[in-house]
Amino acid sequence: MGVLVRVTGIPAEKFCAVDVDLQHAEARAWLDQHRNKIPVTRIHRTQRGGVHLLFRPHAEVGCSVGILAPHVDTRGQGKGYVIWWPAHGFEVLHREVIAVVPEWIVTALRPAKPEPMSRATSLKRLSDTFVTARLAGIISRAASAQEGERNSIAFWCGCRLAEMVRDQMIGREEAIALLIEAAVHRDAADLARGLKTSQRDRQGRGESLLLPFLAEAAHRAADGPG
């Protein structure tokens, strides 16, 4: 057949093409499935029995391999090229028509938008060592509180755990369980009194962020560690 004539550098300006390799079952299935949605447009038969569907250029149609379906590629924006099979005597259908590329093809070629990373997912990527060390420090401080400072320490620990719950580093139930676990190392009723006092102090200052957490922690501490 001699040297094949290929078109390079012009698809983005003149046309874009969908290359359907019909010798493959997946490509034939794709064409059969979508035949009724493909507008009349110029079609080039290829050497291997496939087809090139030509459309008007589109900024979102570039060079792709297998995105539409296995063995269904596209050429357009970028450095891709197509063999110009009419120059080698192959059949051309609808010679005078270059249709607008169907929107469903454009949509299928768009990169999938990554789902927004939730705050929880982002924070869960924090080092497990960091989270564990922070929890250990909080619980250790709660367990080692001395007479005269237990109320303030209970309040401090409750605040720190509530902040970790707020930031979704740990779950609410886990935070309360960890705080109650500190009661193993000290008097559970004393821990409950400290949390209740902290709750009242917080409420008196009009600071409501941690009140539900402190209230539930105080209630469970009064029941003792389970």
C-alpha cells in the first residue's frame, strides 16, 4: 500500500474523530448500543474493517484510548493523529457532512470529578501515632489529677476530647469511653462531680459547644466504668 497518509496536528482545528476498531467484539457492541444516538456524519472505513467517525472539533474531545469502550479511541485536542484512509482508496460515507460531536460522547470523555474529601476523611489521614499519643496524654492527665485540681483537669480533658470529636479524629462514643476509662485510675464519682462542675461553669459563661459532651460524660461517669 506504500506510505500511509496520516493527519497530524490538525484535528483540534478541523475535526475530531472516534476510532472504532470493529474487529473487536467490544467495539462492535459499543457501536450497536449507541448507533441510534450517533448523528449522520462523515465516516471513513479503515484498513482493518473499522470506522473513523468524524465530528466538528470540540475543546473537550482530546486523544483517548479505551475511555468510551475497549477498542474505541478518540483523536482531537493534543498530539494524536489519524490515518486518512480515503487517500488510500477506502470508502467514505456521508462525505459532505461533519456533525457536532454528541454531548453524551463529550460527557463520557470528561474525567470523573473526585468526590469532595470530607473533613472526616481528611482528618483520618492524620498519623495514627499522633492521634494515639494525643489521646494517651489526655487520659494520662485525667488519671493523674491530684486533690484540688481534679475539677479543672476533668474540664480540661473533657474539652480536649470534645475537640477531637468535633474535628472527627475520634467518635463521640469512643471519646466518652476513654474519659470514663480514666475513672479506673481514680474515683469514678469524683470524676463525675468534676465533669458536672465543669459543665455548670461552662454553661454559666454561655459557652455551649461542649455542654452536650460534658453532660453525657458526667452521667456515664456517675454510673461508673462499664
